[in-house]
Amino acid sequence: AGPRARYEANAAALRTLRDLRRTGATASPEQQLILSRWTSWGAIPEVFDDAKPEWSRQRDELRELLTDKEWAQARRTTLNAHYTSPEYVTEVWGALRDLGFDGGAVLEPGSGSGTFIGHAPSSAAMTGVELDPVTADISRHLYPLATIRSESFADTRIPSDYFDATVGNVPFGKFALHDPIDNANGHSIHNHFILKSLRLTRPGGIVAVLTSHFTLDQA
């Protein structure tokens, strides 16, 4: 889909989420279908760029759909909110199965709207951590049986060795998050997520995440 089609799908999801928040209702199958088309803003940062007048209508509409705090958070997601193709997700879950995973508690750091959660086997008890509160809320409506924590993974406080496995597509970037427990050495965000996931996953568990060659190139 092109950028304007992506925007319209996101706007429809936001309108649906606003209705659900107002009524306190559980999302219907029809509403879940609309929410499932949410892709956040990594692929269309133009909507937040005041130097692009051709996106002024969408900017004005988005201002109406989001609170000031949500708007600021949405602008930040343009750095690394790029969601994962289901084909890759299926391969990662298949790799876990082939390595002997047959169920248990599973972490997804940077869970987005929950593609890995949606493809998880029924034996997996999923916990997602998602920074953007709008995306986290959408994920809760899509996957009500999962636990979705709306917070920075740097702030996540879960005991060591808690999970049986970790899956996901870690965010990439040449910047470091402040996390005195798991990132005292100032690793870039993708390596920080991997290191923290390793600590939170029990010995003998599996950490299977998509990352870039920059992780392998680290000394």
C-alpha cells in the first residue's frame, strides 16, 4: 500500500479506537479487522513534517484524533516503528518449534500491534512491551488474552529468567536508551533489547529475534 492508503488505514483505526475508549466496549470482529490494518507511522513520517503542505489535511485530522501527548509519542515512532511481514514472523515461530519450544511464557519486546502475538501457538502465554500507548491499546483489543505493557522496554521491570522464550523484531537505531540495569554501557537500542531479553529469558530458553548485521558486527 502507498503512503496515503497507509494513512487512511491508520486514521480509520484511530477513529475505531476512539469509539472503543468512549464506550468501554470490547472490539467486535468488524472493529478488530479495522484495527488490524494499523501500521503506525514509521513508513509515513511525512504526515508530521510541517514542510510538506501536501499532507496538511492529514496533519490537521491527526491532531483531532490524538491528544498532545499521543501526538508527540506518534512523532517519535517514525524513528523505528516498522512492522514485520507475517512471512518472517511465521519463520521465527517455526524455528522456535524446531528448536523444541512447546509452550510457556513468551516475551515480545517492542511488540507493535502484535504480529508475533497473532501468530503465536496457543501454548504460548504472550507478554508484549510497546512504547506507543495508542499501538499498545490497539494490540490489547486485537489480542485480549495477551498481556500488553505500555511502557519503554528500558523501564520494564520483570525478574531475570522469567520467560521461556523471547521473539520479535527489535527496533533499530544509532541511539541508546537510559537503562542502568541492562544498558550501563550505552549499547545501541537493538543490542540493548537483545541483551535485556537474554537476561529475562531462563537458562535453556530461546531468544529468537530479527536484528541487523550491526549486531553481528559488534566487537
